Amino acid sequence: MGAQLKALLAQDRVIKVFALGQLCHPKLVEMAAWSGGFDAVWLDQEHAGLTVQQIEEAARAARGCGLDSFVRLTATDYATVMRALEAGAGGVMAAMVRSVRQVEDLMAWTKFHPRGMRGVNGSGVDGRYGATPAADYYRQANAETVVAVQIEHIDAVEEVEKIAAIADLDFLFIGPADLSQSMGIPGQWDHQRMWQAVERVARACRAHRLPWAILPRDAEYARRCVDLGCRILSLGIDSWFFNLGVKAFKDRFAEYFPPS
């Protein structure tokens, strides 16, 4: 699990992912997947408080539609990481990372020996409920599990060169909203200092041949990021999809929805 996304990361093209959180449901995973064009889904445990069962069901739906998945974790610790992986997610992404030490802790929790000391179980989805021989389980998990971190605090930007150099990290994901807030310019995504931070992350990733991702505000913002080397675009969140859909239907039947 995670092998498909890793294979995509090895290709020289832009990967398109979408997020499910407030409205996370297997049917919405299927609907988004069957709409075409997406490569993976990420599940927002950080803000939506997803349960292990919700992660398991959404990850199963994604696999059934040919998509990989990863989980943006809540406050990250050993158990949180382990449970998301054992629920069948292809990988994990730590939010609010601020230091190299935090990333090294994440690597230790996601990888088995010799890279880390992840807790051994094998009876979850990722171990085919105990059917995968132990040696194969360790090897496959270490090789296939996707590990990412979010760069959404200025402290992380100040250490991004060292973070990008960490072995077995698969990509960095810039969070413009929180990053701008940590810089004292909340919501100002186009502020010169914000673009300087994005460019610094891009340079660090380029130096270490590490892909980076972002959730762009609009197509113009996405194009500028891709021009800087962004390889993964998170194009939409479930609540955005719903709100845009509602607006489209109201516009279609405008005579029945007069301006309030």
C-alpha cells in the first residue's frame, strides 16, 4: 500500500490529489475517483477528527477505484501513525512540522527496522489481516509506505534544507494558510515574503530531488507553483466540492433562488 503513489512520484509529471475530511465517506471517494483525472486521495484527520474506521473504509474505497491514499494526521505520535497505516492508508502526512527532530520521529514511527522502530502487528489491513509473512510484511511496508510532512510554519521553512535532506521522505506539502499566519501575514498568499518562503522550499526540494505539493487557491496560483517545480497539486476539498455544486444548481435554477 502506497506503492502506486510512490511510482507516480518517480515520474516527471504533476500529480493531482483531492481531500476528504468533513464529508469523508466511501461513496464520495468513489464519486471523485470515477469523475476521472485524480491520482490519489488524502484524508484529513487533523481538522476533521476522522476515526480509524472512517480511514479504513475510505482507504478501501480508494483502492477499489485504483487510487492510493494517505492521511494527514492529527497531533502526531507513535500510535496515531501506526493506526492509520494499519487501517490501510498508503501513507501518512504530518501537519505543523517545525523541526528536523519531528521529522526523524515520524520516520521512526512509520518504518520498521533498520530505518525505524514502528510497532509490529501485521493483523491489520496492511498485513492482509495476518496473512502476509512477517519478513514480507516488514519489507513491503518499508518500501511502499509514503511519508510526507507539511511545511506550514516559518520554523519549518528555516530548517527546510535539512528537512528535505532526510532519507526516505517522499514529499513536502506547503500549507499556505497556516504558513502565512505563522509569518504574521495571515491570508496574504501573494505577499512577497510568502512567495520567498515557497521559493525557498522549492529550492531545497530541487537540491535533494524531493517532490513538493501545495493546495493552490486557484488555477493561476497553481500555474505559478508548477513553474517553480511543484509536482503535486491538491485540487479541492470535499466541502469545496459540495459548496460549488450547490452554487451551480442554484445558478441553473436561479428563478427559484432569488437574491436574499
